[in-house]
Amino acid sequence: MSPSYAAILLMGGEGKRFNSTLPKQFHAIAGQPIFLYAVKKCLQAGLFQQIILVVANEWIEYTHSCLSTLPTQTSIQIVAGGTTRQASSYQGILACHCHIDYVMIHDAVRPFIDLDILYDNIEQVQIHNAVDTCIPSADTIVHSLKGEWIENIPPRHTFLRGQTPQSFSRSLILQAHQTALSQGITDSSDDCFLVRRLGHLVRIVPGNDHNIKITTDLDLFLAERILQHTIATKHPKILTTSTKLQGKKIAVTGATGGIGRIICQRLVELGAFPIEISKSSSHYPADLTQHDEVQEVFARIYQEHGAIDGLINSIGSFTVKNLFLLSQQEIEKMIATNLTSVIYCCRYSQIQPKGHIINIASSAYSRGRKEYPIYSAAKAAVVNFTQALAEDCPHLFVNAIVPQRTDTPMRRAHFPEEDPNLLLQPHEIAEKIAHLLHSSELSGTILEVRKQRSSN
């Protein structure tokens, strides 16, 4: 008979260092509670016959609500944690089914655990019965008894940074906990420490730098950047056979412009029905900077099509000019075109539950650029607006696309000397949007689109 495995996710922390009444494990990254990333990775691995979430008693009901959307047959059990990490870990072990041979214990606030780490843990625990996940230290290690004077600087390569998961045979880790309790040890922060007290060796498997533990506000910021980087560096294959968008009605603003036109063409190729909105649209003309016109055009769309399946805001305006040379009208136009129009369209579009809103911002959002400060500021506002809207609309998938410099007529008009080979092409943005429309997980995410370099 094959051995059986349980995953124990510890999520009983109060998050005292997180400066929030909401425990850190329930804060969202890309519209999804932090702990759900670890849960989904355990499900994806297909290794575990049981997944146990150890939760503070007052958050059990909320945790159940977060899990309600998971389509899975795997046994996910929620148990009340203790007052310390050691106590919570012990409760998780006790909750394992009697037939479980091995347990993997993981911090639920490490959302970026990857499959290689999971597989390595499971492979090695069958051989050694105790496994820890560790990474080298990039910093010099300093030994100080009281934090005032250096006692010693040991060789850095002999010290590692411990992560989770930690994996054990169930009988061994149960014995380690029961022995510790019998000897009055109740507040150990590490399960491997308890196993080592029995004299048992612990095998090391490599972790990785992305497997961070979210403890502070800064960690949450870093986690968002890790997720953005991970998504941005993926180059998915061009969609050719999917039928998921077949017949979907998706409004595209700025549909007759450079990027908007290519997006509409791509939607048609994938079987969707783009609803083209712009000043020069033949079917749905509208000045989207004007509140009344936006309200009217979306009311008409709803009357003719009902609730639509998505909205892609591709409208934008770009002017290269020193701030002090801009007229009042130019300033107001740039803000209205790049920001106000997006807000109005999101406000008045009527979208089906589980539909998508995709707002196209710009890489200029991350740092104000010389000669176009209004554009940079407006695009930064679009990103922040998108993140907030994702929280306000949990029934939708709301994301921002952030392209690098793109080869469009608008950009060529301002930078005619640029080498187009160094610029992102509109079809690359359209393809990223197509993949995003196929996703049913991401929300509140900033998705960078970078120029794909030739491998030659």
C-alpha cells in the first residue's frame, strides 16, 4: 500500500507585527487571501489525502467562507489552534487521520511554496523521517549573547535560514511533541527543534528566496512584487484552440486606437464579440471623458446585449511637454482621458458575475517621467484605482495591465527616432489580455507586459 500524507497549514497567528486587526494570513494578494495560495499549491501537488488548517477559534467561520469557492474532493479540515505555535502544530498532528503515515507542516503565510519543494519534502521524508527546508544566508552571521557586542562571526556557509515546510513521519513528530510537553517545553517555535531533542537527524532540502514568510507590511509589499514578477516573466503560448471566450461580449474602450484595435481583432479570433467604444466607433460612439455620454452608451449596451462578460479599458492620451508649458486644457484633458474615463466606464458598465475588468495602465506608473508627469500620475492612479476596485467587486476579476514602451502611432508621433525592434508590440499586449480573460483566479493584480527577446 502506498504511504499517505497530510499537509498541516499553521494559520493561527494574530499578526501583532502587521499593524492590522485582520490577521496577516487573511490579507489579500491579487484579490486572494494569503493562505489560499498555500492551500491551492497543496491541492495542485496532488500528494495529500488530508489538508488541515489550524486556525484561531474566532476565525474558523471566516476561513470556511474563504474555502467555499474551492472545487475539490480533497479532505480539508479546519481545527482550532492553541496559544503558541507549538500548541497549534500539536493540534494539527492530533487531527490527522489514523492512517496518515507522513505529515508536512507549513506556515500558511508563506504563499509562494512551489511544487519542487513539496516533492523534495515528500521524497526525502520517506527515507529520513524528518526533513527541513532551508536556504543559504546571503548575510554575514553575527553571534551576540545580548545584542550589544559581537561574540563571534562564524563561517556563513555553515549556517542556513530555515523555512517551511518541515516534514516528518507522523509517529516521530507525535513522539517529539509529547516528549516536549512531558518535560515542560510548551513554546518552541520550530518542530525540527523538538525532533532534534530526541536525537533524531533532520535532512535538509533546498528552499528558495521566493518562499518568504509574510510578517510585516513590507513583506506584503514584497509578496505583491514577487507575484507580479512571476507573472510578468511567464511567456504563455499563443492561444489557438480555446473556446472559453466563444460568444463572450466584451466592451473595449479606445477600440479604434492602436492597442484597442489589435485587442478587438484578437478577441474576434478567439470567438468573442468585442463591443467597440470610442469617439470614432461606428456602433457605439462616445466621448468617454464626459460623464453623461459614458452613462448613455453603457445603458444602450445593456439594453441591446444585457450584462456583458468583460470590459477592457484601452483609452489613453499621451503628450510630451514640460509641466510649466502645459495649458489648463491640456492638463485637464490628459487627466480626463487617462483616468476619469476609466473610472466612469468601470462605474457604468454592467458586467456578469465572474466577468473581467482589465484596465491598461503603463510602466510609467512606477516612477514619474520627465516631460510627461501628468500621464505618469494618471497611470499610477489607474493602478491604485484598479486594486481598490478589485476589493470593492469580489464578484469580478479586476486587474491592471502595465505594458512597457509600446510601438503605437501615438508613441511614434512623440518619439520618431526610437527603434521599433526595442518596443513592445500591441499584439503582445493583446495576447496577455487573452490569457487573463481565461483566468479565474487573479484579481487586484498588476500584470507587467515586457518585450519578449529573441533567443537567438
